[in-house]
Amino acid sequence: MPTGLDLFALANLQRSPRTPINGRVNGVNYTARAVIPDYREHLEQHYGRRLDTLNIEFPFRHFGLSVEFETPIEFPVHDSERRLDPGLRALLGRFGPVTLTNATLPKGVSVSEQRNVFKSLSFHTDRSRIQDDNITLFWRDPSDPIQCEPRTSSTLVLANAAAYLQSIKEGMDEHECKLLYQLFERMNLKPLIGDVMVELGWRAPKGVGEISLIDNLTTLHASYYPHRTDKGYPISVRYLY
């Protein structure tokens, strides 16, 4: 079940994260970029604390990978047993959240069994370490009449270490590392997006599919309603091994 992404070329983003990578999958061109280059430096500067002093796994040099296809493509993210493609798993390990724009799941697995929308800015994990299906797959199906327009709310993703440091900044218990935080409620988030967190915007035009993957062992995510009361429609969700 190879995705066809050139993992060697994408690895170049680790060395030159500010230079987008161009590639081709099944005759379709794509452009890939790192969303937050030098993520460790961003967090250490923002919070004034070295990450290597924390007892929290932090595997990222850069954070977030965005892959945008030139024309629509069906993308085999997982097999019939919900096992994630090994190449995509490697990218999650290097970059954290991975987003594929202008991509849809193959028709046989595109039907949504579950749709989620959560309380705003409630950063959490969907799966714990005792569960094997700890990868969250989100997607927006452009053929779904509910999801045919861009969404008014988004999804925010940040590393576990960033959530912990933000909780301390907001006066929470420094000796407790949690799987659920209510954060950033009294802050302007615009300057923080692209600095300490990645936003999955769900803002692609009508007819454009969107797929995002998150590893629940290394990141937390939350819904975000910039208009306060409008949650938007729920995004499709599936958990992968």
C-alpha cells in the first residue's frame, strides 16, 4: 500500500525547511512544505525554557507537513484493517501533523462512521498509550453534502511539550502533565498559529478534499471557533493502527 510520496525528497525538508519540495504521485504534481520550521527554537523562545529540561518526549525538529496536490487525487492512507501507510507513519514521526489538500480517501473507505466537533480550545488526545489505534485520521469529503463548503471552525495541533509549557504559563500545576488542557482562552491566537501551534483550517474551496493525520502519543489537538458560537459541521474521524 505505498502512497507514492517521495520520502527521500520530503526528508530534504528536514535540512532546508523553508524551501518547498515538488513531487509527483500517480501523475499528479504536489508541493510540500514544513509548516513551522525550527519548532524547538520557536517554543524555547516563546516560553523561555529549554525543552531538554522537560521529561516529555519531543521528537520534532520542524512541525507540521503540508502536501498540496495540483489536481484531485485519491490517496490510500490506510489498508482495509485500518493500518496506516508506513511512509505516512514515518512523516508523522518527523513532522507531527500531516495534511493532504486536494486529496480524498478511496471510495471504498470514504464513508464516515464517526464525526466529531469538540468544545473550543479543549486540547486533548483521542487515544492513550494502552490503545494500539493511536493515529487520528480527519477528513473532509467534498462529495458529502454536509461537508461541501469550507468550515467556519478549525483544528489546532501542538506538541505535548508546548501544551505543558502553556499550562504552566497559565498558572496550572507544573508537576502534572495531562492529556486534557483548556488553554489560550484569553489570548489572541493569530500570532501563535504558525509559531507554537499548527492550524488545520478546513478552508479549501468547494470540491477540494482535505485529509489530516495526527499521532496522539506526541501531540494534542483542539477545535477552535474563531466566531465564538459557530462550531461548523463535524469533521469525519477514524482511528488507525
